Amino acid sequence: MNDLSDRPVTIEDEIAAMRDTWTPTRRAVAPGMEEHLYSIKPVLDHGFIRVIDYMGDDAAIVQAARVSYGAGTKHVQNDEGLIRYLMRHWHSTPFEMCEIKLHVKLPVFVARQWIRHRTANVNEYSARYSILDREFYIPAPEQLAAQSTVNNQGRGAVLEGAEAARVLELLKADAGRSYDHYEEMLSQDGQQGLARELARMNLPANIYTQWYWKTDLHNLFHFLRLRADAHAQYEIRVYAEAICDVVKDWVPAAYGAFEDYRMGGAQLSAKGLDCVRRMIAGEEVTQETSGMSKGEWREFRGVLNDPA
Amino acid sequence: MNDLSDRPVTIEDEIAAMRDTWTPTRRAVAPGMEEHLYSIKPVLDHGFIRVIDYMGDDAAIVQAARVSYGAGTKHVQNDEGLIRYLMRHWHSTPFEMCEIKLHVKLPVFVARQWIRHRTANVNEYSARYSILDREFYIPAPEQLAAQSTVNNQGRGAVLEGAEAARVLELLKADAGRSYDHYEEMLSQDGQQGLARELARMNLPANIYTQWYWKTDLHNLFHFLRLRADAHAQYEIRVYAEAICDVVKDWVPAAYGAFEDYRMGGAQLSAKGLDCVRRMIAGEEVTQETSGMSKGEWREFRGVLNDPA
Amino acid sequence: MNDLSDRPVTIEDEIAAMRDTWTPTRRAVAPGMEEHLYSIKPVLDHGFIRVIDYMGDDAAIVQAARVSYGAGTKHVQNDEGLIRYLMRHWHSTPFEMCEIKLHVKLPVFVARQWIRHRTANVNEYSARYSILDREFYIPAPEQLAAQSTVNNQGRGAVLEGAEAARVLELLKADAGRSYDHYEEMLSQDGQQGLARELARMNLPANIYTQWYWKTDLHNLFHFLRLRADAHAQYEIRVYAEAICDVVKDWVPAAYGAFEDYRMGGAQLSAKGLDCVRRMIAGEEVTQETSGMSKGEWREFRGVLNDPA
Amino acid sequence: MNDLSDRPVTIEDEIAAMRDTWTPTRRAVAPGMEEHLYSIKPVLDHGFIRVIDYMGDDAAIVQAARVSYGAGTKHVQNDEGLIRYLMRHWHSTPFEMCEIKLHVKLPVFVARQWIRHRTANVNEYSARYSILDREFYIPAPEQLAAQSTVNNQGRGAVLEGAEAARVLELLKADAGRSYDHYEEMLSQDGQQGLARELARMNLPANIYTQWYWKTDLHNLFHFLRLRADAHAQYEIRVYAEAICDVVKDWVPAAYGAFEDYRMGGAQLSAKGLDCVRRMIAGEEVTQETSGMSKGEWREFRGVLNDPA
């Protein structure tokens, strides 16, 4: 399932060779990111991300912002201060001046969520044109969760015992059988062989696919805020977390601001803000006096780390 | 699999009721499109498109263009002439002033191609949140094609006899069994029940999904040019063709220009243009004297309807 | 500067005639919006907005969301509750299912800010093709503000007396003279006349232009959050406010949620959230103990309505 | 008007220093592009483009395409052949995998055309925040063209003699006077000084602005096809041509395909294609028998290089 397969070396050899090749450039170089280049970061049972290319660094964000702020700046702001200011005030365009390109291997049902982020460039391995590998995502036992009883869109307790075993057995058996039949339908041995673009319809959503995915830092942060969040499905969250580890080393100042203002922060509504002001002034605010619905109030208390 | 299910009427009743409800509006109304509103156009074995809403008509294209061309126009161009001029000269922004919203039911492997058109708004039925229906695309016998022997990305002859029967049997059996197991894993009867967001991974790519899809006329034409084309996979082409039938009645002048300048036309390369000039001048041009590769030359002859 | 000028009726007559024409449609109709259709809402001294078309209403947002939430919903949520939930949880795609098309007349320097919102469709009156009208934005005396002494990007006190008079005089005289020369250069009376695409370069940034601008409700809300904000430049803010007045009547539930969760709310950083928690617990937090920079702390106190 | 102005070195020194700094990278390096990095390419009288950064090369296009074509490829296509195939068949996503970032100085009326290309990232120098430099585009005498008599959107013969002199005099005098008054209004010498965000409205459309502009290769080709075209206004075409010179060295194979299939080619309508087929078969086709309007027929003859 890759273009290196006809060469007498393994992918690992190829990647090692690419990692060993250093070429001089006049461009901005992010030393922390160079360390990550090409190296495979395993995600889930058969997936990975690897950084193929990048453009820019923290200084590139500042440089672009200064075109728009120019000589008018009175106070010499240091770069980190300016980056924090930009993030705080939703000045997103300077962050768009950095770009990242990843090679990702991921289950199809994860890819279907991921692709909803439209402001990105994508080249996906085509099952219309090529034959997919026999690789399926099978959850680790600790990820085999029951349907949440409070949230239609979430997980509850981990399945155990016979139920867990049965689920794993079904997932494995169905994936294997579907793939066997995919191969049988494609086979040109003693028969014509079904068109690839048709045979693929038999494959389940946990089969792995691959793509090149390229986006700018602003849109990447948006992706990470939603997908590295605790409410995101585990199977996409682990990809987002692997990307976070890379971004942290690529643009440390921007990532720090992102953590403070986006990931670790919270949006308060007008009602929430009003409650906070009253609570700081010493008032005992309850759901009834908050003006919020029960759901909102529960979420609001969660933001304040207050189980009441 | 729809929000009407708890009402004591069928979807068909609902739609009929909506079709019978006429409300006065000050907006531009496209009579040809009103005829299509809400009515279900079947596509494939279980799919459909239906028009939910639209904005604008042929006159709206002209009206928007005239803001940009204004009083400077010397010649009073009729609307159709202006629309053809805009299409011919790739002035795409006036076509963006019309918008369409469709409800589409389609197999997942078709949805995965479709979603690659990024300039659109999409709300898809969530298998993370809800349970999908037991409906799968099974090709009609005449669509059960072999892999093309000349094109990695295409279909050859129709499968026949035992091979065809075997393929249909495999597709049906695998889809049914995967769905049975999907239900078994979800079941909370005597067990916890696997989370929906996990259970869905067992479902094959021919299961049907649904979405609301909204786009502007310029981007719709781009979609139709690629997907109503003879090289598009049959299973998405039939959706594009169903949409063509609707657009034809919605904006007849724009659709006419689209047919003439996009669907029925062809892009010639510099080399192709040079060959055409020489051929018109009476020269006998061959692949060798064309400057084209064999593949290009074959395609070029195809454009000229010349099998040589 | 409009396509109606060769007709024997005034624009006002035309608009009145359009407002008086009601046509039956099967589409969703938003009664509050019909009232606004075509009517000119004056903005600044010569500008305006007018609604040309719209698609959808509050119910359309719910309808689109329910495709993605489907029959899994246990609790029958009323429409407004669902709309608030979607807004609170940044589920933006259902809001993209509504669309608005405006005709706007605005000064060029405002247009240059506005166009930075890229997710919109635009047809602008072309000064390359046509001749612009002699109309310039001249600020009202109460808007003639001095440069802010604390914010490079803001206004301070209103200018008074001789300085104000001098500024108004300069703005009027320069605009008038530049336009006179624009006409002189274009004139074909006894000379060839300079090309329009060149002559326009003499026109100042306060000349009025016009465009058709179309966007979806999600992106409109994003525009309004930034441009109806107190920190936005007055000259674009008044357009945003005029649009708010329209949206309020178009999608009252969505607009209410927008006001509560976006316009009236605030984003707290991780540090801000930590301070709020400590303050509610009774701690006296100062800038020094907050972990924030002086600028951040000042803004944080502002969010809490606390001048300290 | 730049962030380097408070340093004791000139911009030229800065740029020379950046050009002299080579850092090793593991990323793909395009040797032809490294030559262009940071060097200022003058355009018009005071404008320029300079390459700030880039991502990818010809091989990166192939690499991304191969993810989507993978091991199914039977014929070992060389890279250039594959790139030509992708361009010919409108497979645009692999070209999106290359990215370029430019610093551009350009007149405001050119910037207003340029910004219409929405799929790009932009940071513009802010006249709301900072003070613009006294630099205006004044056409060279050979660019001082009359309005076209056949095309509302074009130029005719070059102005000569007294008319030309008068135009140049007006453009220079008005720009200078407007700028003098801009400075007078801003001045805080014995007065408060008008806010920058207001004073800028007095500046004409030929004043220079600057921005950082970043886009991918596919969208760049789209920009170049429209703006390096003979019908584009001269003042933006020279920027597009300067960019062409850079792209040629950056991705020579992709640029060659672009020249052949886009710049040097032509789109034929269904009617045009029909005429070509008949003409090759020896038929004498006239406008009357072509089915085309007069305008279309004239353009069609132009494509065939046939003045008839």
C-alpha cells in the first residue's frame, strides 16, 4: 500500500535514509520540528502520523503580524508576548502563515470525521484505483466501552468478560471475512474479477486508509481544539494528541498560547459571566437564580470545577 | 432514521403536506424548481435526492453581475447572452449568488467521494449518535462490472453467470451478517451494549447514510462537471445526473451555458491547439508529429471523435 | 451606478414594486425577514444595506441538525433548546444551512476590511468597467476622533474647533478635487480619455462602492462577532449593527443564542479560569498572583466589570 | 513601513544577511527556488515581490499523488509524465501539496483585485494601526492608455502629447496633495491629530501597500492563469509574470504542464468543438453555420489564430 514497495529496501530503510539527508536551505528552520521529520509516530494498533514537511516557525508568525502592525508599534513587544496577544484577540491570520504536511494512516471511520475539517489539502490512497491492505482497527480491551447512559454521543463503562470477548471476536471475524471476500471478488484467477471501485464496498469502516494532509497552523489549532478535547471520540483524539506533541516542538510559543487560551480556557456565556460576577461578589447562585437551563448549569459548574 | 418517525404519519404524508403548502414570499421564485421541491428522486436501489431549498434564479445571476458591470454596459445584452458570456469567460462569482440545499441518501463509499468537494455545507446523519438503518447498496446485475484491463480506475465488461451470482451473494451475505452483528453488539438485552461510536466500525462501505448538502451554483457546476462525466464512477454519476435534471429546470439559461461550455466542450492544450490549426490547414498530423505522448494523443483523437 | 438607470422609473419605484410583489413558494418562509426584503437601511452618510434574498429560518437549523442527530435523541428537545445547545457546543454546520444575500453600499476603506472575511460570495461594482458616482464618506462631527493615546488601533476624544473644521474641509476638498480630475481624465471631449481602469487610481478610499454579498449564517455570526464588537472601527460597526437588526427578525432563536454565547459572553484563558475559581473561593487575586501580564490582567478585570 | 526600521542596518543589509544564512534541513529543497529566496524582484515603479518561504517541489506533487494512486500503477510513469497527466485530468489535489509565501508591495487598486482570490492567507500592513509611506504608482508613459473603444474593460492606444502630460501631472499632484493633508491631519504638533483609521480615507488608490501572501500551487496556478493572461490589467499582470518567473524555477515540471495545458491551451465549447471537427473534415464553416453568436465566433476564430 505504498509507492516504495517495488524497491529492494524496506520503508524503514527509506525513512532512515531520508532522515539522514540534510540539505542546506535559506528558509526558516524549526530545529524542534526537524527532529520529528519523517519519523513514524504509531497511533492505535496499525496507524501512524509522520511529518512530511513544514513551513515557518514562531518567528514567522511574528514576522507576518508585523507587516500588519508595522512601525506603529510603540512598545517593543517580545515575540512571545505578541504571539499571546494575537491568540487572545483572535487575530488568526498570522498563524495561517505556518503550514504542516502529514502522512497519516487511520481507520476509515476516523477519516470520515477528520475530513469534515474542510480547510485542508488532502490526497487519500484510492481504493478505486488500488487494493487496500488487510489491516483493521481492533480496539484494545480497555477501549471497548459500553454506550453511555447519559450521553447519546459517548462511552460508558468498559465492557468486560464474555460480552467483551464476543465483541472482539465479531469485529475480527467480520473484518477478516469481508476482506477474504474482497480478495475473492477481485481475483482474476479463473474469472474476470470485479472492478476495484465496486469490490471496496464490502470493506468495513475499521479498515485502514492513508492520506497526505496539509493545513495551516490556525486551522490545525482549530482541529486540535475540537479533536484533542475530552469529548472527542478516543480513536481520533489519539491522533490529535500525537499531533500536539509535534506542534509543541515546532512552534513552542504559539502552542503555549494555544494551550492557555484555547485548550485550557473556557467560553462563558453572558449568563455565565453574570453568574461569575455575582459569585465573586459573594452571592450564592443556584441553577434557579442563574437563568440557565439544567444542562447549561451543569456544564457551567463543570467549568468552575464545582460538582454542586 | 429520521426525525419524523415519532409522528403518526408516514414520511410520504409529511412530504405531501409540505408540497401542498404554499406561502407568499417577496423573494425571487423559480417556477421550474418549485415543482421539484421536497419530491423524492430515487437514485440507486435505496438512495434519493430531494430539493429542500434554493435561492435565486437565472435573473439573480444577471442582477449580481450587473452590480459589477453596472451602467458602463453599452450594448443591452439580454440575460441569456450575458449568462453565456459570464460562463465562457470564467466569471464565476455571479453563479455563486444562487444556492441549493439537497437532502441526499447515498452509500458511504459514494459519500466519501462526494465529500472531497470542500466548498459546500454538510450535515450528515451521525452513526456516533444514532443507529443506522439496515439498507445496503447492492449493484443491479448490469452494473456488476469487471475491472477494466486498460484503466486502473475503471470498469470493463459486465460479469456474468456464476461469477456474477457469487459476487452478489457475497455482497448481500456480508452486509447482512455485519449488520446483524452490529445490532448484536449494540443490544442492551442482557448485556451492557457496545458504544454506537464503536459498533459502527463493523459496517461496510455500501451501507446508506444521509446528509443535507448545500452549495452554490458555481461549485455545483464544478461538482457536476466532474461527477456527471463519463469517467466518473457510475454510483456517483447517477446522483449527479439526477441533480442535472433539477438544475435544468431551476436555472435553464445557466444550465444551457454549462452544457455548452463545460459538459459538452473540451480543453485543448497548447500542443492540441497547434495540431488543430495544422489539421484545419490540411496537414496530416500524426502522434509522432504532434509532440504529444501516446496517451495524450489518444485522448486528443477522442476529443475530435476520430478513432485513428 | 445601477442597472436600473436607463428605465423611466426611480430606484425607489423599482424597490417599492418589488416589495409589493408576493409569489407563492413551497420553501420555508421567515415572516420577520420578508418585512426587511429589498427595503433600504441607510448606514453612514450615503451607504446602505438591503436584503436581496435569504434561505432558511430557525426551523431549518433544527432540521439540518436532526439529520445528524436523528432518531437517537431520547429527550424531545424543543427547537430553541437545541439551537442553544448547538451554539454552546460550537456545532456550527447546522447554522451554515441558512444563507443571506445583501446589497451593500459602503466606503472603499470599509470594503477593504470587510472583504477579509473570505467565506462569502461577492460581486462588486467594477471601476475597471464602469464610472463610479461622486459620493464620499465624510464623518459626522461626533465621529471625528483623535488618535487614541493608549491604543495604536483606536480612537480618542472627539476633535473640536478649528482642528475639526480643518479636517472636514480637507476631506471634502480633496475628495471633490480628486473626483473632478477623475472626470477630466476620463473625458472624451476633445481628447482620447484615459482608460477607466487607470483613472480610478486617483480616487480616495472614502469613495463609495457597492456589492452583492452572500454568506451563510455561521460565517455571518463570525463576521458580526468581530465587527459589531466595541473594538471594531465605527465605520464598519454600523454596518454590522444594521445587519444584526435584520438577523434578529430572521432567525430569532439563533440570534438569541448568538447574543448569549458569543456577543455577550467571554473567553477565559486557563489562567483566567484559575483566577475566577480562586476569587469565587474568596481569595484576593492580584496581577502579581494571577500569572498574567499587565495587559492580560487589565483585560481580565474588564471582563469581570471590575475597574481595579 | 517595515519592522526593520529601528535597526541600524538597511533592509538591503538585512536581506543580504538572510540570503547568506544557510541552515541544514531534512525537508525537500528546491534548488531553483533557493536562488530566489528573499531577493527583491522589482515590479512597477515602487512595488516588488520577494519569496519568503516555500514548501515542496515537483517530487512532492508526485509523492502526494502516489498516496492516492499507490501500488496499483502498472506502468512506471516518470515523474514528469505523471505531473502532466494530473494537470491534464484536473487532478488538482497533488498540486495543493506545494505552498509558497510571498512578500508583495503593490498599489491599493491592484491589491483590491488580487484579494478576490480567496483561497490564500494574507497579512496586510494596517493603515488603521500604522502610517503609510509616501509612495504612489504613477504609470510609465507607455502605459498611459486611452479607454478602449471596443471593450469597456480594456485599454486602447497610448495617450500622447498634452493629454498624457496633463494626466501625469494630475495623478502626481493629487497624490502628493492628498498625502500632505494625510500628514497634516495626523500631526500631533499643536493639535490632537486625527485617528489613523480615519485619516487613511484621504489616500488615493494608487498608494502602495504591502502584504504577506501565502497560497498553494494549485490556487497559485489558478491566479496566474487569470492574471498573467493578456486580458488582465497590466498593473496586476506584471506581478503575475514576476511570480511565473519564480515558479518556473521552483517546480519546472509542474510549470511546464501548466504552460501547455492552461496558459497556452484553450477551452472549446460544444459548438466550437463541432466546428473544429467540421473544419478538419474540410467544411467551410461561417458564423452563420457555426451556431455561435458574433462575439463567440470572433473569440473562436481568435483561438484558431484566424483573423477571418
